Amino acid sequence: MSAAATTGTYSPAAAAGEKRRERKEELRRHLAEDADWPRADGRSFHDCRPAFMQTGPTTAASGSAYAEFGKTKVIVSVFGPRESKKAMMYSDIGRLNCNVSYTTFATPIRGQFAFSFQGTDNKEYSAMLHKTLEGAVMLHTFPKTTVDVFALVLESGGSDLPIIISCASLALADAGIMMYDLVTSVSVSCFGKNIIIDPTSDEEAWQDGSLLVAYMPARKEITQLTLTGEWSDGKITNAVELCMDACSKLCDILRELLKDASSLAE
Amino acid sequence: MEYVNLLTGFRVDGRRPNEMRQLKGEVGVVARADGSALFEMGNTRVIAAVYGPREVQNKGQQVNSKEALVRCEYRMADFSTGDRRRKPKGDRRSTEISLVIRQTMEASILTHLMPRSQIDIFVQVLQADAGTRAACINAATLALADAGIPMRDIVTSCSAGYLCSTPLLDLNYIEDSAGGPDVTVGILAKMDKVTLLQVTKYHELLLIAASFRTPLVLSSIHTNSITTILHTMCSLVKHFSCHLYPEGHCFL
Amino acid sequence: MVGLSVGEKHFIRGGIAQDLRADGRRRLQFRAISVETGVIPQANGSARVRLGATEVIASVKAELGKPSILHPDKGKVSIFVDCSPTAAPMFEGRGSEEFSAELSVALQRCLLGGKSGAGAAIDLSSLIVVDGKVCWDLYIDGLVVSSDGNLLDALAAAIKVALSDTGIPKVNVSLSAATDEEPEVDVSDEEFLQFDTSSVPVIVTLTKVGKHYIVDATSEEESQMSSAVSVSVNRHGQICGLTKRGGAGLDPSVVFDMISVAKHVGQQFISVLDSEIAAAEAAE
Amino acid sequence: MAAGTEATAAGGLTGEIQVEAYRRLFPLGFLERHIRESVRPDARRPDGARPTTVALGAVSSAHGSALVRLGDTAMLASIKLEVMSPSSEAPDEGSVAVEFHMPPICSPLVRPGRPAEVASVICKTLENILMSSGMLNLKELCLISGKDSWLAYLDVYCLNADGSLFDAALISAVAAFIHLEIPLVSVGDDGRVFTVGGNEGKTKYELVNIVKRNLTFTNIPFSLTCALHKDSVLVDPTAEEESIIETSVTVVLDSSDQIVSIQKPGGAVTSMATIKECISLAKDRRRKLREILMDSVEAMEAYQTD
């Protein structure tokens, strides 16, 4: 491990790493070949993990949301609209500033992040979050000012980015930022001919391909779509439709949540 | 190691001590820049692009509104050196070379003709085989000329070193990493004036100068005209007597 | 940054709507491409690709390394892109970092395949020298020298050409009896292995301007985009990666339509590139 | 004084503007009028601390963790153990690395890429207190003398910053150490330590640490921050109060009510009597915090047995 080499300390791995790998290979084979092998956490292929979402964990922010999907735990705070940085040039539409960071204990091995990390900031996810939300937020409603969307991943347990996106859209709604629609996002992993929804980090580590969809159900618009691995046309169609369906359901849950929260406030 | 063959007097790459590497220049290589040039000295290859004169982007950087603001950034491509390393942007060496190029070019540009404006010079090293500093200055000159920016004179630059008791013109990578003293000179060719003189291993040079008591051979190259494309680039070595003051660190 | 007047914007949009763009191209037509190989002698493979006024250089360097614990039977490939300030003043200093990272990520997504290695452009198991001990690490570096739009497609094309130009030195391994010891590796200077680059995909970016979408957009056209989708297509017509690059949302049916158009255009682009590679190799 | 004129200016307007606007425009006048009535903007008494909760085991990927809420201030502490070779000066001791983070989500004042100044101050103080209070016996973090010992990475994240950050950080750090459970380990053929899980593992491998699974604590430090404003002492200030008050005093006491540290970061001068008052308030608070912490341990154990 590179982390161990540089710091001089290491995280003791579980006994017999070789065995763990074999087990994973087996898991992978099952996911790729079997019709509907129950996944490691007992779900079937097209089941999402049980989700818990809540608005308002961070009182210091204009709006905030917490999301927990299985082991993945995310907090998003929204600040503003507030004054843009001095260096920014005049803009007649508002700015959206997104940042995604991880806690040092988010990953099983402390501070072991992918290469697109600088410190604990994830540059890739920050950019992706921005690209996903800019099509949904009505930027013209807050000219000259900036809305900051900051996400902190407390624990990473797979499907981090889609959960950050959904959580951010809930936090934006909580902050009262005008949006065309709530954006929800779901990703799938592909194993051989099978497609499994809402993968865990173990599943993500062994997937053949992945596909992420961010969707605005009321407007029927895709605001983000990314794909890795080798896919045929038909499989893309299937996977995108599966994701859009899950996004719609997740969006209904968010809507109920916001309604409950506002009625509670009254 | 034997850097100069005792019998033939040839260097490791077959050049004579006062011979330059193959030079090649090309202007207009970056379509969207106001001026650009590719310059090669042997295997060292750099691209320079000039943007401007244009409105000053960051008013805070403007010191004197009666003169143009000249800025420069030097960058090495990740693949430019033999061993691939990702270097952080703006490391100390790049900052230093950026400054050297900026100051050298500033001395030649007629900045007072372009008040309240900014000229950006960007140099990108594609391949580094020693002498990037000199190559960058030559490329920047070509790019500035291509952009039609008024200059006092053409600035040309070349380096020289001292190995095996022989002054060597235009070191390559092997000679450069030998660790001998080296000198980079930038001159205004027609006016016959020196604008840049950088000496490393100054103390060794002092020793050499003291023991030989001879004028140190330095280098400069002459360029005839670089109005459109480099027609000719005749290189000749100039004897350059410099007085090495024992207590001085930098002299110009 | 592209500063356009209202009239110029109108001209570009109108041209695209009528299938006759400002430079005389049709909507799904690429600019003239020029390809040159072996431009960086120190690298194992390199290429320069010019697409109109866009110019990029890709270099491939191979270094011996150690395979990761999770994949002991595979080599490693990493892709980094840098945007030189020569291409645009806004890439000065740290200004290029964000954009370079975006391009790097998009290329990684399209060329490296899934986590398990399925669908990768380069067969990672061909990079292994000794299982679990020694492998080749491929460093693919892209440099944007001059920019006039459509950088991602140009970079992917340059990488494809550079990979076909790449020779990996042949390695002789003398296995010592003790398994713990590092095996001795003898790198050959004369014999090189060529890659099978037939499955390396190209990227086709479809830029949506108004109701229509175009390929190979120039900077001016890119400034008018409402959204863009980059699709990576290989010779077999499989989609190897896809990135939606910001902008407004898209109707799902439009997305599917764009994918099938990109597939079609991509196949044509691959054959153009193949003949260019052959010509460049013949010239060398 | 500027504050005085502000207060009088505010006085002239009070009848005409709404409470929330008054609070924003004249924060000082707003606070001072509350203090005069011996009540605080959030309806607390001056000597009342905010409700405090401790939840142990909040981070599943850590060896020890705790989530602490002090009013709206939320702190998440986590401990991860890594193996290191001990230094030659102390071959039978482990070590602790403390980091305190204020991610941009916690406060509008923190921006990405620019760590808050206060974070490094709290980090340093936290490290000093944990090391000097005698709470930790570093010998307990030793595995094999002179060869392997634990390095405990303590990371404290502020999830919501609403004043008295140091108090909350210290409680969460202490709670995380109490929750810390050291994994069973054995030494492999390559000399590297690996974890042993499950029952068959215990019989198969020779275990290094059968006994030392939890740390023992003789001394547990707790702290109380008091805001000092003119003559009044406000216990456990919120962020709003902290931004107005003249100065503050932080008292850290150990289990036998001995003073571990007193910090007053400059600001207005204070009498000895006020400091003494702060210390006695801190003593009361220490007892309460201890109860809360013990309750949370019981709650966790009860949850585990279920």
C-alpha cells in the first residue's frame, strides 16, 4: 500500500488477504452469471439500500440535509445566496460553488483516497456535482451572488456521488433556493450481463462498468449521465430507464420529506 | 568522464567545442495566439505564445500605467524530461526562469509605446535537453516579433560551459549534468549589448579565471532578421571579457 | 474566453440550424485532421494531432512498477492532461487545473473501462511481466498546445495514435529460487512489443446548440452550447464511456438519439484515423 | 465608547423595529438587555449549559467514535488504529496523533481550501490537554515492546459550529477513547501485524493482545468555557454570544477537580474573583458531564446486549 510506505505506519489488514480476494472473485462471479443471486447485504439486483434522509442537521447553514444509504453517510450544507468572492467578475446570473470533501475516516484505510483527491477534497466529485446542479438551479434568481454547496462524506460505503447529488438537492430546497425541479440521482453497476442498482463500495470495486443518472422527474430531464466500461445500446437503455424509475421514486420520498418538514415548522 | 575527446577535440555528440546544436524556428504555430513560435536547439524544444498587447486583466498588478505590463509563465510538460515526474505547478525553478525571461524580454520591448496594456508571454517546454532557458528566450523573441510587438532589438540567448579545460558552447543534457560551471547570456544582437548574464558555480569560474588569467569565453548568437521566419541563424562565438570581481555575486 | 456580438451569435446559431456552419461544414462533419507520430523522442510513443486550429500532443511512457495488491495480474495505466497557457491565457498558473482535471477524468472514464478492467482500451494483463511482482506502468500524458474547441476528442485521438506508435521494450526475467526476492529484470534495447490498439475507442462530443447538435465544435460554437455529451465508441460499435458535460438537462429520448448518432459518427472517425495512422507510419 | 452609543441609539428605536431586526442590527444591545434581566437570548440562565448528548459508536469504520451535541454544536470524533514501530526512547509506548477539522459545511465562515485559524488553535490545545492530563497511558497502546505499537489517529470533525467548540471537541475526544475497542491481532510470517476476526481465527493464530482490549482511565478531563462580558459570566456561549462578548475563559479540570489548564485568550482584563467563579462553575459542569458520559456508556452497553 502506498499509504503505508509513505507514513511508516499501516493499517493491519484482516487475516489472509488472499482469501478475501478469492471471496470477492466468487461474489463477482455470482453477480455476473446468476439470475438473481442475493447480494452480500441480502438485496436483490434491483433493490436500493434502505435510505434515511433528513433536513436541517447544520443550523449554521442556510439549508442542510443528511443522507444515509446503508453505510454511506453524507452531510450537505448550503450557504447563501451571499456575496461572490471579490476576484469574481460581474455576472448577471448567480454562481454555484460546489465542494465535496471526505473525512479521514470515510474509507476503511485512513486517508486512502483516489488520485483525484487533493487532501480530503474530491475535485472530480466537486466538478460533477456542479455540472449536475447547474442545470436545475434557477441561477438567474440570484444575480451577482454565490450559492455555496458543500458536502462532507462522513463514511463512504458506495454510490457516494449519487447520494451526494440527491442530498445536495434536498439541502438546496431546505435553503429555499429556486430550482426547476428536485434532482435525484442513482447509479448502477454492471456485472457481465446483469445490472445491479445502488452498489456498495465492495461491488463498485469489482464492477465491469457503471452508469450514473441524475434526473429531474417532473421535467423529465436528465441533468447528468456518466458511463464507464463497455456497453451495448440496449443495455444502456435498460440501465437508464431503471435509474430514472428509481430517481422518480426517490424524488417522491424527498418531496414528502420536505412537505413534512415545512408542516412541522408551521 | 571524457567530455572532449583529447585526440579529435570533438564533444560527446560529435560537435566541436564552439559549435551550436541544430537550430530550428517556426512562427505562427498557435493559431489563436497573437504571436507564437516553436524553437528547437538540438533536442530541446519549446513553444512560446504571446497574448497582447491587451487590456490589463488584474489592475492590481499594474505598477506603472505609462508602460506596458509584461508577464511571463514558464511551464514544463510532464513528458519533457527523461524520467517522467509530475511536478507541482509554480515550483521554485519555474518561477525563477519565468522571472528571468520576463526581465530579459522587458528590456527589449518598447513598453512605453503601449501604456495601460498587458503582454503575456507563455513558454511551454516540450522537450528538455539542457539550455531550456536560452531556448525559451529565443522562442519568446520570435513570438513577440510574430505578434508585431515593438522591440529595441532581437534578443538572442545561448549557454556555455566549461568542462575538461575547454569552454563549450550550447551544452546538451549530458554535459549540463556533468556539474561544471555554466553561463547563460542574452544579448541584443544588433546593439551588441548584454541583457542577461547568469552564472552558476560562480566560485569554480573564479578559480578557473584565476588560474588561467584569460578572458572567459562566453557565447552569444547573432540573428540577422526574424521578421517573418528565421532566414539564417548564423552562430558565432564571441569572446567576451568579463571581470570577475572576487566579492561580487551578480554582475550585469 | 470567446467574446461574441449578438450578430455573431445569431450567425452561428442560424448556420447550425440550416446545416451550414460558419466554416462551411455540415453539422456532423469533422474538421480536417492531421496526425504526426514520434514527436517526443524520449517517450515510448507519442503523437501530435491537429484538428483545425486545435493542437494536442500525447505521449506514452512505460516504466517498470509493482502491480497493486487487488490486481496482481494486471499492469497500471494512468492518464493526465495539462493545458498549456500557450493555448489560452486563462490556463495561466493554476487556472488550467480544474479544466485539465475534467479532461483527465473524462479520458480515464472512456479509456480505462470498469473497475474490474472490463471494457478497457488497453488489455491490462498484457502489461504484466511477473505476476504480482513486476508490471509495466503506462503513463499517458496529454498536452493541449493550441485550443480551438473539441479538446477531448482531439486528446482521445492523439492518445489512440500515440498508443499505436508505442513500443514496449521486451523484458527478460531471471527468476531466482527464493520467491521473496525481487526478480532481476533485463530490459531489451532492441526488441519492442507493439500494442493491439484496435479496441482503443475514440471520443465523439456532440454539442447541442439550439435544437440541433454538432460534432467537433470550435471555441465559438462551444460558447453557444446548451449542453454537450461526450461518447466514447470503439470499433465494434460498443459504447465505452459517456460523460455529459454540464449545461441544461436533456430529454432521455434526445440522449438515446445522441448516443446512436455518436456511434455512427465514431465509426467513420475511426476509419479516418486509421488511414491517418497508416500514412503517418509510412512517413516516419 | 462606540458600544455605548450603539446601545443608546438602539434604545431610541426599540419600540419601532421587530425583534429579529434589532438582534441583527444591534447585537450588543440585544445581548446586554438580556443580561440585565439575567436571561440569555436562547432562554438559558447565565450559568446554564446547553443540553448535551453523547452517542458512542457513530462511525462504523472506526475503532472508536463518538458524536457529541452541545446545543446546536455537533462534534464527531473517530479513532483509527494503525501499527507503527515505536521510537527507541520509548520502546513500550504507542502514540496518539490528534487532528481537528472544521470542514466548510460547519460554518459560513469556513471556505474550502482555507482552513479556519481557530481550528489549528483548538487542535493544538486538544492535543496538549489529552497528553498532559494523564488520561492516556501510552504503555497500553504497546503491542510488542520495541517492535510494534499502536498509533491512534484521533480525528475530530466539527459538523455544526455554534460556539464552545473546544468543550464539545474535548468531550467527543474523551468519549471516543472510552469507546475505543482494540482489535485482536496476530503477527504474520512477514512480520506484519494483521487483525483476527471470528472465533475460528482466535484458535488458529497466536494472539498478541488478549487482555488489552479497552483502555483504562484514571483521569478524565472535562472543560467549560465561560464568556465574560462586563461583570457577567455566561456559561457555554453560543456562536452568536462568542462574536459579541469581550473575552472568555476556558477551564479544564480532571477527575479530582484539579486544574489541568486555564486559558484566557487575551481580550479584556478580568478579576481573580471572576476566574474563581469560572472554576467553581467548571466543577459543577464536570460532574454533570461525567454523568452524561457514563449514561451514554450504559446506553451503548444495553444496546449491545439487546
